[in-house]
Amino acid sequence: MKANNYENIIAGPCSVESRDQFLLTVGQLRALGINNIRGGVWKPRTKPGGFEGLGEKAFDFIEEAKISDSMFCEVANAKQLEIALSHGVKGIWIGARTTVDPFAVQEVADGLREAGCKDLIVGVKNPVCPDLDLWEGAIQRIQNACIPMENIIAIFRGFKTYSNSKYRNEPIWRIPLELKSRMPELKMYIDPSHIAGKRVYVEEILNVAFNVYDYDGAIVECHCNPNEAWTDAKQQLEPKELVEMLDRVHAKVVEENSSTSEQKLKHFRDEIDEIDNDIINCLAKRLQVSKEIGKCKSESHMKVYQKDRWQEVINKVAAKARDLGIDEDYLLDIWEIIHEKSIEEQK
Ligand code: PEP
Ligand code: MN
């Protein structure tokens, strides 16, 4: 983290809910020195029936708090953008459910161009699924429209996966890392709230983002009374909790270098452990399917070893290796072992 003056922190409620909730939360944040405020005005809910945001009415409270020029909210279409701009917001962001849709991103990008925005800060969250090209493409659309790179922020909020995870959205750290290597000028912000899903995990995500990967800033959900929040109650922090956390995370950076390296090492080892776990689960699944294939072959009196099929498999592995820039022989050696075991099981 650069410095603990909170300039690179955007905090505020998941949703603007009511006058009292918003004014109290903003008052607490500002008293603690956090001036960039977030607040959901239109809420994209995965399922119908939940609170979908106050819509334009939220700006009554934003204006009453006199913070329009330090306000950030999510927009998903041209109309929402127009309303947000008409109230003079400092920034908008494109949410994870919108980044997956190039039509919607282009609509927002066209709106930005038509409004002649240049100074507006535009955040682009990663798409819900781990698709780097969609994320990069959305950023390019915003850039091509009119927003200079220095005003674009990539926001990493984790990915929806079906792996067992203690987090709500899996932080596959290498994907934002690859984005940064494709776009070195891009500012990277972490959204630890939507990764964590539970407030107890927010600090460890902030720590990794700032102390392992050197993120430029964070957007964090804060609420004056988190347990009573209408959306994302489990992951929101009280403003005081957030600054205490940020100060601890910052203190870690200024500790001597060796402990930072130890922290990095631990993080990468944890990541390797998780990957190993995934590999083992996949191998177990593969063996199970192999057994089923064995049964089918025996029922139809086929030989266990099918030369053509094996050739097809290794061709695919070799092509994938070339695609990803991995040593082909290395992968083929591993597949030899996998295949041998598979034949053995089928016998
Ligand atoms: C949000 O920031 O409140 C939100 C809905 O986030 P995401 O798009 O990351 O799910
Ligand atoms: Mn939220």
C-alpha cells in the first residue's frame, strides 16, 4: 500500500438504503479520513425478489451528504450512466455481471463518449467467470470510447467457481496478474468484500493484494450497521473496522523486507497447495470415468488399448501445451503415466 492516507480507498455501503443509513455511514467514513464513497444505486441481483436499489432516489441522499463529487456507483446501461452523470459523480464502475456482456459494456462506452467524459474515473470489475479476454475487452471498449488509461481502474472481485472454497468468489490471483502484464499502465484495485463474502476474510485478501501483489487501491463495503444491511450483510465492515484493518495491512508493508518475502512465500505456497488439491481431485475424477469406459469396452468386447483414441488424446494435450507455452514433452510424459494407470484400471 502506498501510504495510509486512504486516498486510494473507496468505501461505502453495498447499497444506498435510506437517508439515515447513508448519511450515518458517510459521516463515519469521512470522520476517519475516507473521502471516496461507494454506494449501489441500481443493484444487479442474481435472482429476482431482493432489494434492487433505490434508483435515482438514492441521489437525494447523496446530494444531501454533499458528496456527489466523491461518489462512485455501478452502472449497467446508458440510462443509468446518464442519471449518474447528471448528478456529477466522480466515478462509475461496470459490475461483474455486466462485464460478461460486450453489448452492455459497449452501450456504457458509447454513453461515455456521447457525454464527452474524460475526467470521470471508470472502474471495470472482472467478469463473474474467469475469462481474462472479456475483462480486457471491456477495458479496451472504455478506453476506445474516450477514457484515458490513467482514469481506468481494473477491480478484482474474484470469480464464481464450483471448487470448494471458503471465499464467496475465488481469487484466482494469476488472472489479474496476467491482465496487468498485458496492460502495464492499468491501475489495479482489489474488492476484498466480494471475494471474501464474510467479513472475517476481508483482511487477509487486503494483505495479499497490497503486500504480495502491490495493488494500487481498494474498494471496500462499509455500513454503519453491517448486520442489518439489506444486501451483502455478511461481508460489510463498520467504517472503524476498515481503517483499523487498513492500518494493520499498511504496517505490514513497512516491516522489514524479509518478513514481506516470508509473507509472499507463504502466500505462493498456499496457492500451490490449492492447485495440488485441484489436480488430485481432477485425477480422481478422471480415474472414475476411466473405470466407466472400461465397463463399456468390456460390454462391447472392445480391446482396452485403443491406439487411435490415445493418439487423439495426446494430440490434444500437445496442442494445448503449445497454446499455453508449456513444454510439450513435459506434459506428454505426465499423460503417459496417466494413461498407463487408466489402462490398468480398465483391465
Ligand atoms: C457491488 O459492488 O455491490 C457488486 C454488485 O459487485 P459485483 O459486481 O462485484 O458482484
Ligand atoms: Mn455488494
